[in-house]
Amino acid sequence: MTLDTSPPATSETTTRRANGFAAVLRLREIPVTLALIALVTLTYMANPLFLSQQGVKDLLLNATIVIILSVGQAMVIVTRNVDLSIGSILGIVAFSTGTLFVTFPGIPIVLVFLAGMALGALLGSINGCLVTVAKVPSLVITLGTLYIYRGLNNAWAGGTQYFAGDRPDSFGALSVDTIAGFPVITLIAIVVVIIVAIFMASTRPGRDLYAIGSDPEAAKLFGIPVTRRVLLAFLSNGVLAGLAGVLYASRFNSVGATTGTGLEFDIIAAAVVGGVAIFGGSGTVIGAAIGALLLTTITSALTAIRVDKFWQQAIVGLLILAAIVIDRIARIRTAKKLRLSEARDV
Amino acid sequence: MEFIRYTKTRRTRRLLAFAAAAASVALVASGCASGGDAGTGGGAEGDLSITFIPKQLNNPYTDVVLGGGEDGATAAGFAATEVVGPLEASASSQVSFINAETQAGTSVIVIAANDPDAVGPALEEARAAGAKIVAFDSDTNPKYRDVFISQVIAKDVALIQIELLAEQIGGSGEIAILSATANATNQNEWIKFIEEELASNPEYAEISLVAKVYGDDDDTKSFQEAQGLLQAYPSLKGIISPTTVGIAATARYLSTSNYKGTVALTGLGLPNEMRPFVKDGTVTAFALWDPAQLGYVAAFAGKALADGTITGTEGDTFDAGDLGEREVGADGIVIVGPPTTFNADNIDDYDF
């Protein structure tokens, strides 16, 4: 390096970083947001009922549970892990919520929420412990716990199902009543998104999750407590899956042995479509939440304009592929830029 | 993802070797076991076994049917009763269970088919090995079974549903059907009769069926299908849901939306599940039969087939315990009883 080349290089790096930041924004949350706006507008033009008061309420309610789960999943995926067991966690928590209301009539609703989130935390931390302590990849571990938790739910519930009628009206009302047009449970989801977004963007442990996902070995060498942080991500995801389970019991009619089966893929799809890179290290929970809103809105939109179910799935598939292609292009560009700047600095 | 990085470690290779060894041992062992079982199962007289394979386990309706089936099996004198089945209702999910029963040499297999043909080859193998096949609740293709125990006459079930809905919507308007899976045998048969009745009966001339959607007997999916129906067809007057999961999910959606009281809902439901919706006025009346009797008669039919008392031809009669005698009708179909209508006045008399 010589003296006269270094100052311009530094200033270029700063501008490049600013540009890079803008590019990342442009590449990740913006496309999915634009897709969402276009989708809603087009559907509204085809069927004005889509944005009627009841229509909007349904859209928000459909997205609520998926948003909460996607935010949790995004935290895990950012660390270059994945949690496939969330559908099973949601199911077991939803059933235990039903059980609590039947076993202890008159139990305070807040207590039920806390119990559900505690159970979720327990199941999530089991995932986290197995992944970090046993050093087995999360894909395999959580595939295992997916079946174990589902098995426990099946053994516990058997053919028993609890119905909306078994739960207090005020609990069901959470997913019926609105405040300023927003259903109560949707407001809960929005609060969750804001809290987790702040945590991920501007706290030390939150940034550590990105560092771990970018390069686990480097993160370890750098002195980041990788085990503790990954455990934290799984635990938080469990808490959110628990919260989603309680909300599921509030919204839907029956909770039983099969509640939440197969949900995991929708959630991972939502996170990926929302710009969370499946190999970890980048993406935001706000992106994941918008991804969740987009996917649930597509289903409603296509139904509202009477498109066949088959196309709905095909379109979701296309979106996932598009998200991955965008991610790939972004990575290649960043790598190229880094190479160029490195080359110039030598 | 992560797992790729670990595949080449020594520990994994050792684990793989162990797993492979364990798998081979298990294969050899199970080979011996099934060979032995087939030998005893075929020959032993008075030591009959019966296995129920429902569409899916842990379904509340199925549980009532199976409860009746187990009572019936004990009363009919089976030595062993088993219930096996998939946790999700899909076309091919029952095949492996049928194969396992064939290998175990079970004398009677009672099955509610998720798909009339997908289970065919497996059932043929089971029959070749000496098993008697009783279909109940949802029929297989008739060539794959000896008798079919039908809850009611299919046409009666269809007629009562359209009758109830026509009454509730005042005899005219757009209606839709929210069913189980798109290839469920029993639902499709009822839907066919509903369509025929709508086309042929002048009383229903002003009712038009505008959509058929499928909630796959999944609470969430059915819920969202109901929601979609009301959005896509703003002038919809009523919904028929000929499945217990579908009607309950739809009722839940209606009762929590603006459509409560303006869109009628009927179909086939379980009284325990529908009680709150009848009480709060979302649903006026719906229908069903007593599911326990279905399992009960199926068990006795299985016994009669295994004993050789009947062969499943038209005109055969057999004793069905407490329910008296039942006759095999055309196509090997045995009818259990008439459907019951439930409304606010009588719903508290039933507990299932």
C-alpha cells in the first residue's frame, strides 16, 4: 500500500458501504413489499370485497400466527441453523392451552399465555441444547424433535380435542375484537416484530447472531459465545412458537393431536421469501414478517379471484425460487466488490 | 446447510456403519417373525383377530366409530382387536398398514378408505393371504372388499342436507359445498346426489350450487376455505359441509365474522363439537347418524365373513348383536340406520 492511494480508497470504501447498504435494502425487503402492494392492488381491482372491513380483518388474522412463527424462524436461520419442529411445538402448546382452560376453569388468560410461552421455551431450548452441545446439525436434530414432539402430542391428546366452546369467550374474543381496525392478536404480532427487530438490529447479542451465521468459526475466534447465542436463538424461537400456539387456540375451533402439522415449511418459505438467506448471516425479521404477510395474502387473493388451489402452491414455489435467485445475485455482487477492493488495496 | 459439513467426519461414518448393521439385523429378524405369523394366522380356528384401519387416527368422529367397533369385536368374539392407521388422511398412507396386517396374518381387516383405488393392490394381497375385508364409513372399489358397511343410504344423507339448507335459506339463492379431500369416496357420493337432486327436483330450481371447495379435513384449511368462499361469492346464502371437521371449522369462522346469521350452514357434524354454534345461533340444524353403530356392525360383519356364515352376496343375513339382524344388499352394502337431525331442541340429548 502506498500513501497516496490509501485516502481515496478509504473514502471509496465508505461510499461503497453506503451504496451496499442501499443495495441490500433494495434487494431484500423492497421486492417483497412491492410484490405485496401489487398483489393487494390487483386483487382489489378484481374483487373490491377483498378490502372490505371483514376482508382486511381476515387478511391480518391469517397472517398473524405465520408472522410470529416466521420472526422466530428468521432468528434461527440467521445463525445458519433451522428449526423444523415449530409446527409440533405450536401443536403441543395449542393443545395444552385447551387442556388448561378445561382443567382449571377461570384461569387468568395472562397465565395461560405465560404457560404456553414457557412450554415453548422449554421445547425450543431442548432443540438448542441438542444442536449446540451434541454438535449435530440443526436440520437433523429438529427433524427428530419434529417427530418426537408430535409423537408426545399424539400420545397425550389421543382422540381428545378441545373446541372453542371449551374456552372462555374473552379468550376467543382476542382474535375477533379489533382496536383501530387491527385485531388484538395482530397487534400482539406487531409488538413482537418490533421488539425482535430492535434486538436483532441494535443489540450486541442480536448482531452476534448475524456474525455467527456469516462465519461460525470466525465468530468463535472473535470471542463470541457461539453456544450461548445459538441457544438463545432457539429458545426465543420456542417462546414465539409457544405464543403462536396460544393464539392458534384463540383463533381456531379445535386443538388436538394434529394441530399445526406441516406448518414448518410455510414458515421457512415465508422467511426465505422475505429475504432471510437460508445459509445464515443476512436478512431481517421485518423482511420475514412481510414475507409471511405476502404468502398468506396470496392464498386469500387467489381464492378471492377464484384461482385454482394448484396455482397457489406453484406461485409460492416461484416466489421462493425468485428470492433465492435475488439472494444469489446479491452475494455474487458483494463478493465481486470485495475482490475488487481487496485487489486495489494490495 | 449445516449437515453437509458433518457428513465426512469419522464419527458419522461409524454411526452410519452401526445403523446399517442394525438395519440388517432388524430386517432378518422381521423376516423370520412375519414368516412365523403367516403360518399360525392362516390355520388357527376360533382364534380370530380383527384390525380396524380408519382414515386417520385421533379424529374425534373416528374415535366414536372405533369405540363402537371395539365393543362389537369383543361382543362378536374376536380374540384380538387392534386399531392401526395413519395420522393424516392421504390417499396412499394406509397401504403400509394393510401390508403389515397381511404379514401378521390378521383374519379380518376393517378399513375406511381414503381413496377407493389406492388401497386396492394391498387389499388384494391381504385377501390372497386369507383375510376378509370389510369396508366401513368410506368404501373402496367394490372389487377389493367383501362387504361395505354404510352408515346410512348415501342418498338419504345427501337429501337430508339439501333439505335442511333449502329450508334455512328460504328455498332460493347461491350455495356452496365445503368438503373433505377432493377424492374422499363418501363425500363425493353425497355431493353427486346433492347435485342430481338440485338439478331434478323442481323445489330446488332456484338454488344454484356455485362452488365446491376442499378443506382436506384440516381445521385450519377448512377455516380458510370458508373465508375464501364468502369473499369470492358475496351473495352466497348457504354452505353445506358434509364432514365433521369442515362444518365445525366453518361454524367457527361464521360465528366470529360479520356473516354470522346471514349465511346459513348445515351438513354432517358431531353434536359435542357443534353445540356452542347451535346455541349461539350460527347453525340452526345439522345431521348425522350414530357413528358407534357403524363400527359395531362392521365388527359383526367381519365375524360372519370369517366364520363363513356369509360371503357378501346380496341377500345374506347376519346377526349384529344388540342391533339385531342386518342384511347384505346390492353390491355387498350393509346399511346401519337412518340419519338423525340435530337442532337446539334435541342436541343436549346426545353425547358424542
